[in-house]
Amino acid sequence: MQTLAEIKSMLAAHGLSPRKQFGQNFLIDHNLIRKLVDAAAVGAGETVLEIGPGTGTMTEELLDRGCRVIAAEIDRGLAAMLRERFADRPNFTLVEGDCLDGKRSLNPALLEAIGPGPFALVSNLPYGAGTPVMTILLAKVPRCRGLFVTIQREVADRLGAGAGSKDYGPISVLAACVAEVELVGVLPPACFWPRPDVTSAMVAVRRKAAACCEDPEALHAFCSMLFEKRRKQLGAVLGRSRPFPPGIAPEARAESLGLAELRALHEWSKSGNVNPASDVSGAG
């Protein structure tokens, strides 16, 4: 793996430097990189999506383990450097450009490169892309078997939050519906270069064999609508013209409801006049 000195030297040789606009904080702790890849349990022949590969330190580890790596890099300079570095690795595919296609889906070229089979996301995610990418994969791409990522600690807290917590929100509900969330470790700024202003976390989000509902995307959209007004009573948000599901009071607030209750409320809403927004934009 590359040392920090090698990363700096490689960037300098190509006239490049980390760009804040793309959230480029390179993970430089080799033990943590191995720990994340170990958590993903990926090996020879498996397809891995890596978003924001940077200089390719984690990419190299994945390739050395025999993975087929599909990488998305928005920075033109880094993309050119990655093509040069991995030119002799046939199991490396680079998609240059934004990993997202607007707010609701991944870049079609990226999905085409991944192909129809199962894959895992293994990435040091750029901060700006973290929540929308994870939301889209969890809600809309069931063949993504797991997300093994470094993200902002506050996003990690939201992923694993339960009802009543200040961190509880739509992505908490979505994650609980389709996956099991494990906090693999907390990463101080010193693990990155340049050092970010926030603490990061490493999480493993492993998809369940079966989701708790037929349409996780619709459940997430419904919860996004509710949590936009999280401090309002449900009756004020959804109306009081007909009885609420058993065990759910109109005076309750969305933030107090667990997964089973939110599922019941969502099913109830579909038989009435409630029309929640259908935007899966990464609202956390």
C-alpha cells in the first residue's frame, strides 16, 4: 500500500493536490483499510464498487485480493492517474464522473459497469456523497449485498439510531428495514490526509435476506415526509379524519415510533388520502 509520502509524491508528479470541493480526505492508515476490507469479506471474483478511490490505496488492496473493482472518480486528474496506475489490472474498471445521477439514482454508466450480479460497496466515501449514495443503494438496489464505508460519525450515528434518539430519522428506518448495521470503528482526523474537521466512523451495513416490507423505497419516502415535521403530532401531519392504526395515537410524533409502527402507519396511509413525497434524495 502507498505511504503518505508516496501519495504526496504521486500527486505532486501529476500536478495534483487534494480538492476540498470533492471532499478529498485520503484514508492513510493501512490497518484500517485492511480492517474495512476484512469486514466486507470480499474475495476473488467478487464485484466491488468503490466511490472516490483517490490515489488508489484501498483499490490496490481490493485488487490484490482478487476483487473486480468498479471505481467512480469525479476528479479528472485523479482519474487519469488511476488509469495509468492500474493499466495492467484487467479487473479494474474506472467510470469517470459523478457517481450520482441527480438526487435519486446512481450514474447509469456506473450501474452498467457493475453489471447485473451482486456487489458490495467498499469505500472511503467523500462526505458529500455518503448519505445519498447509501440511501439509494439501500432503497433501490437490492443486489448490493452490503455497504462497508468510512463516513462522518454523525451519519454513522443516524444509520444505527433507534426510536426516540436525536439521531433517529428516515435513513435509520430504511437501514433497519433492509440491513443490519455494525459500527466497525471510530476514526480520528489523524487517520486521514488532509485531516478533516470532523470525526469519522467505519460501518458495515449488511443486507438482510429479506426486507421487512415490500417497498423500502416507498417506506423511506413516507418517513422522509414525516420527519420533515418530526416535532409535530402525527394528527397534524396526516390528518385526523379517520382512526389511526391500533397502538398509534394521533398525538404521537414520528421520532417516537419504531420500525413496526412506522410500517403500520405507512400501510394505513396508502388506504387513505395521504400522499407523501416520493423523493429518495438521501434525507437522513
